[in-house]
Amino acid sequence: MKLLAKTLQGLEPILEKELLALGATHVETFTRAIRFRGNMETLYRVNLESRVAMRVLMPISSFNARDEEDLYRKVKRIDWSRYMTEEETLAIDGVTNSEVFTHSKYIALKSKDAIVDQFREKTGKRPNVNTASPDLRINIHIYGIEVTVSIDSSGDSLHKRGYRRETLEAPISEVLAAGMILMSGYNGDRTFIDPMCGSGTFLTEAALIASNLPAQMYRKEFGFQRWKNYRPEVYTKIYDEAMAKQRVPSHPILGFDKNFQAINVTERNMEAAGLENIVTAKRRPFERLVPPPGGGILVTNPPYGERLEEEDIEGLYQMIGDQLKKEFKDFDAWLITSNYSALKSVGLRTSARIPMYNGALECRLVKYEMYEGSRKGMAPQTEEDKAASKETDKPEVKEAEQAELKTSDRPKKEIRRPASSSRDFKKPDPRVRKEAASDRSSRSERPERKSFSKRSSSELRKRITKKPPKND
Ligand SMILES: C[S@@+](CC[C@H](N)C(=O)[O-])C[C@H]1O[C@@H](n2cnc3c(N)ncnc32)[C@H](O)[C@@H]1O
């Protein structure tokens, strides 16, 4: 069957590679989307394992529409009883790039009218709309007068992995974080560092990549699990196979931040995800950071000076360049920013500059290759640089700081399956949901999603591992 995976701009090549590895065929790449073919197993697997897909859609009908009435008629012609019942709920996402259809909300409204009218005429009852947690999410895409009607197999966007417990200001999207890490070529066989880790998104995605665990291992539910043709035994097999590919990471995954609160939040997020033995987070300003020897990959999202207040943004970027030059020999350093003028202050030659978006912000993802041998990325050293590097190269400082990082040498263990995940999904009883819905004051009110309760997260922690003693 024909399928379509959506992603963020710039991540299409990564998604294409992923899809092929997950069994997709007939892959065709567009901007922010890839069309491919696969069976139901491929659809389940892509949702569970892709790190950079945002949604996976299954087109069910395409046609041309002259105007809104024509759209209404043609959406109504689709036999919707194949996909849902009048007892169930629906939500519609409209996307348009058209001179005829200019309002995506109106497209969604007309299509919803067509579907509910079809049910009402046939059964005397109509399905309700539930934008927060529908049984069927429908996507209406219009390009000019060409309409594609799809059903959305993901449900909530796939960037919502289900592992984040707390965030700070300006967390990066999980899909963007994973995409940047995969672009760097990281697969767990080198040290990974995020020197400005905030709430730890890069660290979590790096830990999942290094452990070869599926991106959505913590997620509770996918859209396809409420479909009429959902086959739980097939999905359970796919989930178990994906979890069985787990490996224990061989190299440290290290996060630092100058802010205590960021480190506390990162530690709590790692504990909730059962990753506390795989990721080490420490409070340390980048200007004092000395990585373990042997090189590695650094991926980070520094402040841009837009959303986070930063007094001297140019000075911060200059410090990043100086520090990379001084301490990060044999590292590939990747950073994303929307602040192009501050980026110049890094003062190093980039070996890649990739246009990307972080939310609405147009950014550049840049790469600096800090190889001592090739001296790529090294700006010509000034006398000042030389003097400064002599000062910070004092062996006793380096040794003390590296000894501290030894915590990352603590034994790493396998991550167990979360206490509850999409593997254990049970299709909710519509009668129960109806009662719950009538208790809510507003239909648009987002029902609290079931997440790890305090009890289940501490149970999970106990089951995952006993925490080794801290040696610092
Ligand atoms: C944009 S946030 C990173 C968000 C993170 N990627 C996430 O997903 O949560 C930038 C972080 O850089 C940290 N930071 C700023 N200056 C720093 C410095 N000199 N050394 C270390 N961290 C710094 C801030 O405390 C903040 O947590």
C-alpha cells in the first residue's frame, strides 16, 4: 500500500535512509515528506522506530475539487464506515497550498461535515469531534485543486516520544535533535557530548541511538492502534523484535550545562526514562569543560539570543570557538543556531552548513571538524590564542576534571521495557470514554494523558537497575 511519512525540512535524506532500512520500497522524496510503499507491518515499524518521521499517513482517496461544495461531495463519497463507526470520534487536519482553497480550517470543517452527514444519513447518529484524542485522525491535503485524503496512523505527532517529564525554556524538538545526531554519523561508537544540554533532549536521543532502541519505546499509543483493522499481535511482535535489538552503549554520553536547574531537570528526565546509568550530566560552564580523551561527537543547541536572554551572545559564540579549538581535538562538533552574526564569532571554518528550521526559526546546522592532524576547522592561531591555551593546558587542572568524568565509566545496563507502553495498548471502550467525555467541561479540553505515575516511574527505576555509588 502507498504511504507518506512527513518530516522536518532538511531531514529528508535521513528519513529516506531510515525508511529503506525499515522495509519501505518505491521511495520518492519531496520537501518535508517521503512517499513510499509498504504493508501494515512496515507502517507499524516506521511509527515505532523512525527517529525523524513526524507522522505517517495512509492515503485513502485522491481527486480534484473545484470548490468547497465539490470537496464536500467527494469526501462524502468515501465509505467512512470502513474506517470508523458513528460511536467513535474524529479529528481533521487540513493542509492547503492552493489559490482556490485558502483556509485550512474551512477545509477541515467542510470535510468533517461530509463525514458526519454520511453517518447521520445512514445510521441516524453522528460521530463526534475530539481534537485531543480522536479514534480516527484524518488528513486533508490540497495542492491547487488536487485533494488527497489520508488517515493518520501516528495520532499525536511523533516528536512526542513520551520520555520528557520536565522541560526548561527553548527545548529542541525530539525529531530535530535525533536528526542532527544521525546527520553527525553518531551510532554510539564514540563519546557523545552536549555541553549546553538544557533539559537533555540530545542526550536522551543519543542514548536511544547508542542503545539501538526504538525512538518510541516510551510512547503509550499510536493512531493505528484505534483502527478497525489493528492487529495487536502483529504490533506486539514488532515491538518485541525492536526491543530485542538493544545493545549496551560502549562509550560515554555526557551532558553539561552552566545552569544547576538544567542539570537537575536532565537528571530527573534520565531517571524517568531509565537512562541514568547511560547518561552522565554535570553542572559545568562550557568555558571550563575538558572532555575525556579520544575524541567524539559534540552536538548542541546554544542560546540564539532570541528566546533566551543572553547578555553577550557574540562573546558566548567566540568562547565556543575558542573552547572547541583548545579542548576538543578529534571531535566533530555540530551546532544549530538562528543567530548568523553570532555564528561568525566562532571563528572556525565550517565543513558543512545545512539550512534547517527550529520551530519557526530559520537556522543553520553547522559542522566543525576539530582534527588535530588535518587542522581542519582550526582558525589560524594568534599569539593571544597560544598564550591562552598554555594557561588552560595546565596538566593538574585537566587531570582533576577528567577524573570527575570517570562517573561515565560506571557499568551500563540494559534498559527494560517501560512499565506501560504502546505494546500494552488496549483500545478504550467507547462507553467508558463517553462517560469520561461528558465529565469534561469542554470538548476541546485536553484530557490528561496517562503518563508514568510517580509510582510507576520509581518502579521502573527499581526494575531497570540499582544505582551504582557515585564516586565524585
Ligand atoms: C537552547 S538551551 C538548550 C536546550 C536543550 N537542547 C534542550 O533540549 O533542552 C541552551 C542552554 O545553554 C546553556 N548555556 C548557556 N551558556 C552556557 C555556558 N557558557 N556553558 C554551558 N551552558 C550554557 C543554558 O543554560 C541553556 O540550558
